[in-house]
Amino acid sequence: MRTFIALDINSEVKDIAEETISKLMRMGFKASWVKPENMHLTLFFLGDVKESLIDNLAERFHRRLAGFPSFSFDVSGFGFFRFKNRPRVFFLKVMQNKALQTLYLEMRSEMKKLRVPFDDQGNFVPHITLGRVKYSPERWENLIEDISTPKITVPVDSITIYSSNLTPAGPIYKWLYRVKFEGGLMKNE
């Protein structure tokens, strides 16, 4: 089962994301744009893993994160990852903070103990993906230099484990487990 672990975001961020995507489209960028209902902050992409491993991982996170303090992170600004001097991925910037980094490291440690395969770049760059760029107009750098977004605070009190089913119409995400920091573990039956 294709799986990832994420933090859910609020509707304010999704609204700003939609506005930013509309601006980029009007500028002539073409991309596989992320639907608002699919937007999130990815902590780990696991790829294809067995359901039994996901169950085990959810239990381990439940124990490890019980009592982890709720926190918030700020979304502020627009950015992109480059490939061959062109934008490859557009995103909203997530401001790194100690609580977010600690959560990431706690979860990473638990996954390494279980030998869970995951995309481990070693450098956690939190962001909210807007789209994977297919075409950029000429002078694209001039077009995007003035894109700005307001600062939005996103509260966090849980992590979510999702499955991702790829379809011709785009990915379909389904939450499998929600691990609440106050100790709750919900399974989507």
C-alpha cells in the first residue's frame, strides 16, 4: 500500500494555496496542481509498505507521541525547488520551528528502529506542495518574484497516516490512522 505520513492543514492555508495556484496559472505556468482537499505537510513518504507494518507503526507512534505537546507552525511565503534551472515544484513555505523538528526526529527514530523504508534525504524541508511544474513561461523568474502570501498559523495536535492510490484523475488519499498527541489512536475502518 502506497503510504505517507503528514500533518493536516487548515482551510485558511488551503484558501491561500488556491489563490496562489490561480496566480501561477494566469502567469502561464502549467503543472499537476494539488487539489485543496489533498494538501498537507508531508513528514515522510514511505512508498509501498505492507498493511501489517502500517498497523505496527501506528501503534508505535501512539506510544511514542502520547503526551507530545500540541504546537503550531507558520506558513509564510512562496517557494520552489529547481531542476536544471527551471522550477520543478511550487510550494508554500513552512517556517521550521523546534517543535516541528522534534516531532520529525522522534518519528524518524521510531521508523529506523522498525526498519521502515522511507524517503530519507537527511534534510527535512517542511513545505506544502502546490504543484509539480510541467511548463514554465519565458522570464519565469520575473513573473514569480513578487508572489507573496500572508503568514498563517497552523495548530497541530496529531499526525495522520495516509494511503495514496494513483489514478488517471490524480491521487486519491485516504486516512488510515490518526495519532492524537493526547493519547488517542483512531483507525479508519
